[in-house]
Amino acid sequence: MNLFIFTIFQNLGTGILGWTLEDIFGKQVLERTPAGLSIFYLVAMGVLVVTLSLTLFETRSAANARPEANLLPSVVRGLSRSVANRSLWSWAAVFVLLSLSVFLSQSYWVYFAESYNERFQSLSYKDLRNRRTSAATLRGWTLDRSGKLDNALAYFKLDKDGNIVRTFSLDHELSHLFGTERGTPGLERALYSGRTEKFPESLDVLTTIKRTADEERDVRTTIDKNLQAYIASQLEGRKGSIVVLDPQNGDLIAMYSSPSYKLSEAQSLDDFLRLEADKRDKPLLDRSTREFYVPGSTFKAFTMISAFRAGREGAVFSSFADGFRPSRSSRPIVDASQKLGADGSVGGTCAGGCAEKDITLAFKVSSNQYFAQLAISLGRERLKETAEILGMNPVDQPDQALIPSFFPEIWNVSKPAIANSISPRRSTIVVGKDLSLYDIGLEGIGQGYAGQMTPFQMAMIAAVTGNIEGKLMKTRIEADRPPQMFSQPLTPQQAARVRSIMSTVTEEPGGTGAVMAAKLAGTGIRTGGKTGTAEKLAPQYDQKGQPVMETRRRRSGTAEWEEYIVQATYERKDSWFISIAPIERPRLAIAVVVEDGGYGSRTAAPIAANIILKARELGLLGEDYLPRRQSPPQPSNRRRS
């Protein structure tokens, strides 16, 4: 009887609940009806269990109070009331067995069928709850700045076995930015982390309205696919980095670190460990954001910004044939055109002549003597204040500069996980009280304790000079984010003056970056920039990638000489160039570094020029700079004789 009543309620609930859900939720009734029925069944079961429990309690109480309780058991069993009770108990047992059967069946389909039932596995995709969960964990397409599906950077496709696989159109060129599924999350994992949902319970399905918009998970980035592929080709066979920003809104247009690796080659643990074990090439290292370089003369842009902020842009300093000595006992600081001997003698001539120079001429010819004196006149407090506003980490002691720190605050993102996944190492500069005048002078020219700069940081310095309003914009990777300012290092008037000074390097005869004007001749594109050449001791490896070891001697505690083995080093000469283009309203801020590339004017600057030409071809400089299309020749109207 109880089972019959429950069946009636269940069927009635199906009709009523189904009609109600169809009326309220429309197309989602297919998903909500079974959820509602599950809840209805559980409620009905609860009511029946409570009812049976109360009935059992009342029956036992009544049996103890009745007179026949004192009769012989054989007599009691013959009474009609006892027969009826036994019948009810039998039906109750049947109901319990049926209920257990239902729950055991449900347990099988929930916990075991997915692993052991082939029919269930083949049809599970039709379960809307499974489909919702799968859709929640399925990453969307990652698009480039155009938003076109043809330019997708990450998408899904069917492999030869019919499986859906994640595919990257720039498997090699964007590996550092996207990151692998192992180790520290990259952009690929961070963009879609937190978007997954728990498997919905029946109550969630019944009460939550699932809108179509919630399933749209494609992300449009600021990366230009074609320019990204191009800058990778510019570093083929070389070690180094290229970073390209839009100084007006902070867009990361392209960024590449070489050597790189293919994402498809880092799927298994063995392949990942093999890449990680390569200490010579370090393919897993993102040199753009995680490697420190000595910036050389490109850092003079930092010193110039600091001078404008302090009102010292009009300072004039002399250059000396025997170099500039910050103090009587210090070594001289000489220009790149001069030679400093081991005995302290100086040969060669001063950059731009050994005479007084203002900041414009000194920047154009890259005078080390001038910018060393300028840094000393500014003082460590001014350098510290400029470093902070440009996103660097000024520290007091050299050992503090060795403590790794990261800079997620520079990113303009929708959630912290994205900023953390691609956070650059924070560039450092030592500005403590123990610095000598010589140390401060070296920092002014990008040497000494200013030698921990990332290419990303140098691109940001270029971006400040290129921003029309003198702002440092937060770097943006999600194209739909509104632009955000990080700081205001310069006024608009100061930024315009700095751009004018930077243009003398690339546009005027005698500038260290004059190769830019030569390569861009006829395009109408004027640029600004700064070359740099930096020496750095680097570990030495043989052709097989094994470290080269050498034996050295040192005195032990007993004043005796002892031998020890260390890895050999060599003096590497890195090639640098930072640039902004077009100079009237820059749309590109570029930083290029090529390890062991020699002088910046010979290696890095031509690469920057090539990037500007490619950006012009892609329309990234604006319509005013698009290449003119030549009209096809018109057919002649003259008849042949």
C-alpha cells in the first residue's frame, strides 16, 4: 500500500514538476526535470521513513498496554490483529528491500558505471550535467589582437584518432608566454583557471539559471600573431630577447625569448626534465622577463629621465682625454671610443670630442663621461626615486639585490592569477649609503650595480619616453581590458623633449643608431632610440653543451696554496637597442638584446628597424604609415604595326 501511494506521488510529481519547469525555464527542462524528480524522491523517502518510524513506535507502545500481551504466545499468534501486524511488517520489509535496490542501483550508476559499463561510457556525453562540467573545464580559444578565428593562438582540433586536442598555432614562438602544464603556470593555465565549476548537484541544477553567455570562454589577447612569428625569426640561431609594447595603452604586442622550445615537446615528464637539464641554452628560461642583463648605454635613458624629473636636464659637463675620475683614487670612467689600459692609461678620443657637452649631444654620441657625472650630480636619492616610479626595486646593499622578487603589479589583468603566471622578475639597482661616487657614476651608464635589468624593464623605460602624456602604462595582455596607468614619470612637455633627444641618435648624422634612418629611408617613419653594448662574464660550455672546467689556486688558512676546480668563464659582449616609433606619436616601444652580439649599432639596432618595417606592413603604425600600393600598369591603346 505504501509503495503504491509513493508511486502515485512520484508520477504526479513528474507531471506537475515537469510542467512547472517547462513553463518557467523553457529549454532547460530536460536538465531540470530529472534534478527535480531526484529531490522530490528524496523528500518523499524522508517523509515515509519518518512515518514508518512513528508507526513502529506507536505499535510497540500499544502492544505493551493491551491485555492480550499477558496471553500465551500461541494464542496471540492466532488473533486477527496479530495476523494483520505480521502482514504490515512483511510489506514494510518488501518496501525496505525495494528502497535498498533503488539506492544500490543509483550507487552503481554514480560510482561504478563510469569505469566499468561500456554502454554508459558511450552515452555519458548526452548527460547534460556531464556536458556542462566538460564545457566548464574545456578551455576557450585564445585569439590574437585581431579577434579572428584564423589568427587563433590556441584552439582545439581533432587528431587522427578523433580525439579533441589542444593546439597552438605558434607552438615554438609563444611557448614561454603560454607555459607548460608542468611547473609554474603560464598564461595558458592562468587565463582559464578558476573558470571551472564543480559538478552541479541536483539543487544547483534546479535553482540556477544557466545562461549561454557563461559558456563563452574565448579570450582575445593583445598579441599580434604575425609580428610574434616575425620577431622569433629575427632571433633564430641567437640567444636573446625582444619585447614590443604599445606605449600609449600598454599593450604587449609581441615578446620572444631565444632559445625557445615547442610546447608539444614538453608534454611528458621526461621531455620536460630534458629541457630543464640543458644548462647551456636554458630553453625553459624566459629571458624577456626572468633573466637579468647588464643594460649598458641603453640605461642612459633612465638617467636622462631622472635628470628631467630633478630639473637637471640643462646640466653641462666636460669630457677629458684621460677620462673622468669621480675621486682622486678611483679608476677613470672613459667613453666607448677610448681605451683604458691595465695600468690606468687612457688612449683614443672622447665621444663627440673632449669638450663641454649638454644632454642632447651627450645622449646622441653616448658619452659615458657625461652621464657618469650627471648621475653623481643627481645623487642616489634621486636615482632611487626614479627607479621606484619606473617599477624597479632600489635596495641598500648588493646582497639584497640577489634576493629574487617579482613584479605582478605591472600587469593590467582581470584576475591576480594571470599577473602571477607571467610576472617579470623585478629589476634592481643598489642605492645605499655605502655607494662610492665611482659606483654611482657606473650606474649612470648602465654598469656596476645597475646591471640587473630585464629586457621587459628596458622596454618599459622606452615606453615612458614614447607615451604622449609621459605615463608608464600597466602592461596589458587581455585586449578587452581598459588601459590603466602605473605611474607618471614625466610631464607631457618633458616626454616630448626626451623624444626629441632620442631622435638625434637615430635621425642625425653622428648618432650611434644612424643605421635606423638608413634602413627606414623612404618610409616616412622617424624613430628615436638608444644603442648599448655591455660586457658580462658568462659561464663557458663546450660544443656538446658540457661545462668547461678550469683549475685555480688560492691560499688556504695555513697560508699555503691549494687548487680548486670551477667552471671557466669568458667575457660576453651583449648587443642592446631600445627604440620608439613613429616619433610623432609612438605606437611601438621596442627592447632588443642579443647575447654576445657585439655593438648595439651593428646587431640589435638593425633588428629593431626590421621589426618597425614589419609592423608598418601589418598596419600597427596606423594608416598614415601603410605602404603605398603601386597601381598595376595600364594596357597601351597603341596598335602594333
